[in-house]
Amino acid sequence: MKMLVAELLARGPVITDGALGTQLQARGLATVECPDTWNLSHPDRVEEVARAYVEAGSDIILANTFRANRVALAGYGLADRVEEINRAGVEIARRAAAGRAKVFASCGPSGKMLMTGEVSEDDLRWAFAEQARSAVAAGADGMAVETMADLAEARLAVAAACEVGLPVVASMVFDSGRDKDRTMMGTTPEQAAKELTAAGADVIGANCGLGIAGYVPICRRLRAATDRPIWIKPNAGLPEMVEGRAVYRTTPEEFASFVPALLEAGASFLGGCCGTGPEFVRAMKEVMRSWKHP
């Protein structure tokens, strides 16, 4: 476990941030747009979201770089702007943090499937290494490999972050199978925790997919399968489509009510994913402030 992670945990459980995508959509991002390009076209709005999380009490915020790998950006005709988009995303987050929170670059999936041959391991290895180099050059404190469904792809992204010396979070999506406890590719929490620990991740976690209640047992299983700290960032419930837009019904108070259960299940880093916002961070911070380990 890298020193930064240990330093963060020395003060107790860590509050991360909430969603970026749905927050940017509320500020005008179209569903067909690549959110990462707003680092260049609307940096003020991206910074507004990041600053709101810092002011709400986030100890870590993620840069707006979720899709900023060469393979994913190629789908938007932006493969030649990897460094520019990543640099801008990290710099925006650092300005918003102003030393009050750590900035982790977000590294999401490529959107292509290894098992069907849509992309090769070499192409992914290069794409994630390029993104990691861009993030560390811009001053990122760490990298969150998040929303991964394919364990093989996650391992490649973790290796890229490790190679540049960044602390790395490895977070999978568990929302499939009969009990909604597997990734889309069929990976269990135990398999993910063991393999991502072996790959060198400093923190193991789960994000997106399920609402927060569903991640309590997932958290417990991750905790039992690794000696690394656990990172949990659930959605604000399952989305409902209303007039073409995803609406999340879980309130900040309902969301925060699960904080004690997640802490008791072994979570060390807590935040939110799709549908959450600064008000969720404030609610979690308040509950965490009064929580006592049993």
C-alpha cells in the first residue's frame, strides 16, 4: 500500500466524491457528448462540480477523465487529444481542490471487448499507459481504475498506473447474475479482489451498477478476500427513464443511512456514483462524523 493511501486512512474512513457525468448533464452536457471534452470546451462547469464536492467535504475528488484513453476517445474522433484532455482534467480538479483534497485521475473502460477481439491486450496496455503518463505529468495524486466489468482489462489499467508510480484504486461493477453479485463477465467479488490485489492495486472496490443497499454484502465479500482497503461508490439507486433522461430516486438521507452498514462491512473509502451529488457527500460526512466502530 503506497504511502498516500496510508496517510489518508490514518485519519479514519475517507470520503470521496459523487458523480461527474450526471452533474455535468444537469449543466447542459448532452447524452451523446463525451464528458471529458468539457475539460476543453467548458472547463468552468467542470471546475464548478469539482469545487462543490470539495466544499461538501470530499477528501478525494476524481478528475473528469473517465473516457480519456485512446481507444475510447477514438469513438469520438479524439484519439489524438489524449494528453490534452487528461492534462486539462487533472489541472481543473487540482484548481478546484486547492490543496484541500487529493486528486485521482479517473480511468474507465475502453468500451471494447477483449474476448471478442474488438481490441487487443497490446492496444489496451498502450492506451492505459498513455493515460497514466498524462495523469502523472499533470500532477494527479493517484488513479482510480473504475467501472470495470472485464477483469483482464482492469488488470492492464492497474499495471499502467503502477508503472508510473501512482497509488491505484481498482473498482469493478457488480450488477449481474441471479443475485446481482457478479460483473457482466461473471467475475465474483472474491475473484476480483484476489486478482486485482495480485496485480498491484493499493485499494480494491466496487462502484456504479447497484444502489447502495446492494453493495453492503459486496463490500463484506471484498473485505474478506483482500488485505487492501475497500472503496465503495454506489449509484443513487437504479435509474428510471423520464423524458429520455435517467432519473435517480434515492435521496441523500436514504443514501447516507447505509454508511454505518458499509463501514461495519469493511469500507474505508466511501462516495457515490451516478445520480449522486455534493448533497450526498455532505449527508455521508455528517453520518460518518457520528459513527463509532462497534
